[in-house]
Amino acid sequence: MVPRESLEDAASRTIEYVGRFRLLRRIASGGMATVYEAEQVGDHGFTKRVALKVIHEKYARQPEWLQLFIDEAKLSANLVHGNIVQIFQFEEVNGEFYMAMEYIRGVTLRALIDHHRALHEPLPPPLAAYIASRVCRALDYAHNFVDASGARLFIVHRDVSPGNVLLTWDGQVKLGDFGIAKARTMHDPAAGRNLTIGKKHYMSPEQITGTAVDWRTDIFSTGVVLFEMLALEQLFREVETEASMDEVTIGPSPDLRQRLPALDTTITGLLTLAIAKDSMLRPNAAMFGLALDRWCAKQAEPGSPDRLQAHLAKEFAASYRPPSELPRGDAAKPAPSDKSPWSSVFNNVFGS
């Protein structure tokens, strides 16, 4: 048992730490920040692979956008969920601001959709439903997240799109980039201004017109993403900004059964509710995800982590790297044979 005095001493201590990172390569560069693959280096040979997100200098000089970057780090650091990209650390070094994040070994959903589009081969609907249901799990957690006092933060992601959904080589789905998310306690650059934030082809009617948004806008965006997985084309296709706004806000609702004639009517029905112009008709994230899971479970080949892993291994054979792969250059070693009694039982029941 630890003496009480020791606990009190420990509670009053502060351990100073400044992370050291070795940049390996640039992963992506967006409008607000650049993301690098990096190695966090510690004492005694400690290393950890991370993604390092660095805000562009011009935005770091603008207080409201810098605050948005800081808020993303503070907010995301506490969203600890298996379907959300984790944030480990936030620092300022010589005027540069960065956050260290979970490094995702895999591909973006954007890459998977583009791959299937190039091949003119549809993404299996149960796999698309599985991916969307995991995005719903991430959103349900964020939408209902509470702070240390138990107060709900009313988090809205506002940027659910294929580029922000990451698929790991072992079949997990992660929602990332809460860079323009808003919560009850955060500053919002778009508040009270004629300013829209987000990707226009994935925004809800209320978001694209710059009016107040809540969790329902994320459901709309998730429905748009699911449609794109199934159709291999964007639901809303106008290029000019004004035309795209009209297409979403005042144009007729898309006829999903006409655009997806071969799809199960259960899914088109769910999609119709998710992208309803009247936000009150949209299901919440938990309901949407559960409905997708139940539909998926009834299919001949349900979507699952194992099936997504196998699909990625097949479609990205040149770049696929299973989590257990030895470092390149090491001689491949055969897995040890299992001579235990369990091996015989397993083979007798399931086949060798």
C-alpha cells in the first residue's frame, strides 16, 4: 500500500516533457495543415510511429484559425473511441503548432472509392454498409460526449467525407479530422457570419446555407458518403458553388431508386431518410448505424473487419502491409507450428 504522503507528493509534481519527432515523409497537405508520417523518439531507444499534423504558417498567424486548430487538439484528445483517430500530444515549438496523432496504416475511403471507380467495379454493398455503420458509431460517441462535469458538449463534426474516413489494413474504420468540428464550448469562425465551412458536395442544406447546425448535418453527410460508396459517383455533382448550393437546398430530392436500381430497397429507404432536406426526418447516428448493422447481418457475406481486411489485401495488393509483417529486408520466417491439443480440435471442427 502506498503511503498517503507519497500520493500527495505525486499529485503536486509536474513532469516536463517536450516530444522529439523525426519526419519520415509527407502524407498529405490540405487547406489548413500538412500531415507527416513521423517517428516519436524517446530515451533508451524508444520510438513510436505517429502522424504529425502541422498548421500552415499563414493560418497560425490568424488568431481565429489558430484557435480552431488548438480546439481540434483539445477536443479530439478526449474522444477516445475505437472508430476515431486518436490525438496524443499538442505542442508549440518556435512558433510552429503541431499535434501528434495515431498513425493509420491503411488507405482512405476516398482511395478505395476511386480505385473501384477506375476499375468500374462496384464496392460490395455489405462492405459499404459496414464502413458507414462504423462512421455512425464514431459520430454517436462524439454527438453524445460529455465533459468532466457531465455536461454534454453537442459536438458536430461538420466534415464527414471520404477523405476523412480511414481504413486500416486490419479492417478497422476510423473517422478523423475534427478540424472544423464545433462544440458548445468552442469558438466557431462561421458563427454569425456569411461563411460556410466544409466540403460543398457533402454538406447538408442547413450547413451549406450557413445556418445553425446540429448532429443532423453529420447524418446527412454520412448518407451522401454511403451513396458514393454504392454508386461510385457523387450524389450532388454541380461544380459551380452557387449551382451546388441550389442543388442541395432547393432542388428536388434525388431519386435514389432510379440511381441505384439494383440496390436493396431497405438501404435506399435508409438513405432517403438520412439525406432528407427536412433534418427532423433524419435518424440519429445510433439508429442509422444499428439499422445498417442489422441489414448487413442478413446478407450472404456480411461486412466485417475480416472481410474489409481481405478486400483491402486484394484491391491494394502492391501496397497492402498486414500489421504482423516483418520489417522489409528481414528474412521471412515461417510461423511456428501449433502442436497443441487445441489445434486438433480446431481442425476437426472447422477444417484445416
